[in-house]
Amino acid sequence: MSSPSAVELYYDPFDVDIDSNPYPVWKRMREEAPLYYNEKYNFYALSRYDDVARELHNWQTYRSGRGTTADILFANIEVPPGILLFEDPPLHDLHRKLLSRVFTPRRMLAVESMVRGFCVRELDPLVGQGGFDFIADLGAMMPMRTIGYLLGIPEADQEKIRDRSVANIEMTKDSDPAQVDASVFANTIALFAEYIEWRAGHPSDDLMTELLRAEIEEPDGTKRPLSRTEVLSYTAMIAGAGNETTARLIGFMGQLLSDHPDARRELAADHSLIPGAIEETLRYEPPSPVQARYVAQQAELYDRVIPEGSYMLLLNASANRDENQFADPDRYDIHRGGSHLSFGQGLHFCLGSALARLEARVAFEEVLNRWPDWEVDYANAQRAHTASVRGWARLPVVTG
């Protein structure tokens, strides 16, 4: 019998079998090829914590402006302005400053009671039913309602927009990253055009109104309103990022607390432990595991030249399992503490991190209030596969 190390080391972010459990491959990469090269797609990958943490800050070399998901980057699709995730300074800094004013502490305070209300509305009818689905009944619903409310999208239309957004990023075994439809951004942005036009004439206390009123200060000190394309791009970005990653976080936490019943019982007895469990879930199973970058200038790592024009994948999910950073990293420990890379670092640290943490905390407070015990029905669970997020598409559980 051949040893595992005799099998050729291969990593492909579009391989759905690897995506289902990438951790053994990433462990080998950290040990055998900390700077990995994939000839098929012309990308390099860094998998160790110190390397990923350092290069997340190195925007001069590893740029985001051509896309930060592998499918968009490899397909060389032109990215419209206003998608903060896909921008570099100085434009990134101008846009981020604007969005930071939109995600204000006042708004976040108002969100908590609203999120709790959404959870109560979704979960109460499920009590006594013998089970529920962490994605269909909670993860796919509450974040969508929250972002829809913040943006000002009518509730009747929120589900349609979520489903269209999910369809745009789905990946199958036959997916070809080089064949991403160049109209993907236009199609996504078009979903919101009607709402933006209506909101322009009917202002309200929501993010779309704020974006329509917002002014950007240019480097020369002059101010200008956002273009309509920028408003649409912002809206689409907030809607997509706010839905998908939080839904996957809730799914992963539901699964992990099923697999670790002692931890679940601790949380049921003491809700103050929930924030720590959220951080450990983010470390252990980050919804956004890979950050793609364009190599804007030649670099050298591990005595190898990384040529300008190639691609770099920063594997933050691998970094979160680095044995040199975390003791016993493959163990799920809600008391662990420490610094994970699941929200990124540097310029692109996730602006929605506080909102995601709030939504997950409230969700599990409400779940644990109703069901201190549950077990995943793995026979009917189904993973989602996309080029940008990992997680469950369906996660039914049986409740005690």
C-alpha cells in the first residue's frame, strides 16, 4: 500500500471533492509545499498562518482589483467600480470610508432587536415539529431579512434576490472557471436597478437612500455624488456578502454543535459563551476560506520567483488550522481564543464582521432557548459548492 505522501499533492479550488474536505490537502501543503503552484490555472498558494497573515496586508504586490474570488480572477472579467471587495487603493479607501459611515453603531444597535424578531418569527412555528433545517429555516432566511431591511428592499422581493444571488455563484463538478459569464456583474447589479430608481424618489431610513445621498471626497479634495453604477454595485455587494457568509456560518455552527454535544450543553447553560463559540466556528470552518489576488509585481518567496501577471491564493482557512499557530488545531474548542483570519486582515478586513457576529449570536441564543439538543440528519444534508464560500446548502437536524 502506498503512503499518503506518495500520492501527488494536488490542490484545485474548483474541485468539489476537495472542497467538501480540503483540510487534509491543506495540511500537506503546509508541510510539503508552503508555496504551492498549480500549472493548470497558473496560481500560487500560501497555506501557513504567518505567510497568509503577512501577505493579506501586502496589497501593493497582491491586488484585489481584478477580483478576489478565483473564478472571477482567472476568467479575467472586468470588474465594475463600487464593489469594495474587488478594489485597491486609492479608490478602495474612498469607498470604504463611505461604507464605514453607512454601517454605523446606531444602525447596529437597532439591528439586534430586529434580528431577534426575525428569529422568533422563523423558529416559533417549528417548536414541537421534531426538527428543522439550519439553512432553509434560519440561515437562508434571517440574514436575507436583515440585509433586505437595512438596504430597503421590500420583504416580498428579498427571497427572489437571495435565490438569484446564490445561483450566480454556484459551482458543479463540470464548472469551468475560465467560462464565467462576463455578464455576471451586470446581471447581479440589474436585480437592484428598479429598487434604486424607486428609492431615489421615495427616500427612507435605509442604506439605499444613504448611498443615493452620499458624496465621495476625491483625492484632490473635491466632492461628488456616487454614480448610479456605484450605488448599484454597492447595493449588490452588500446584499450578496451579507446573505451568503452569515448563512454558512450559521450552518457550520449548527453542525459543529451537533458533533460536539458537550460544547452545545455548555452554551445552552451559559449564553455568555456563545461569542467565543462563534469565533471558534469561524476559525474552524470559515465561510470564506480562500482569498484570490492578482500578482501586480514580481515577488520572491521560499526561494522561488512569483512572476508578475500570475495569481496568488491566500488560504486563510488553512492558516486557521496551522499547527504552528494553534495547539491541536483540528480540535473544535469553544474556549480556545486566539486570532483567526476568517474576516481577513489589513485593507480588506470584513466591514460586515460585527453584523455577522451579532446575527450568529442572536440566532444561537434563540435556537438554544428552544432546543438544547439536536443531531444533524447527515443522510439528508447537502453541501453548497461555490468559488467564494463553503458551507451547507441543507442541514436538517432532529431535535430532542
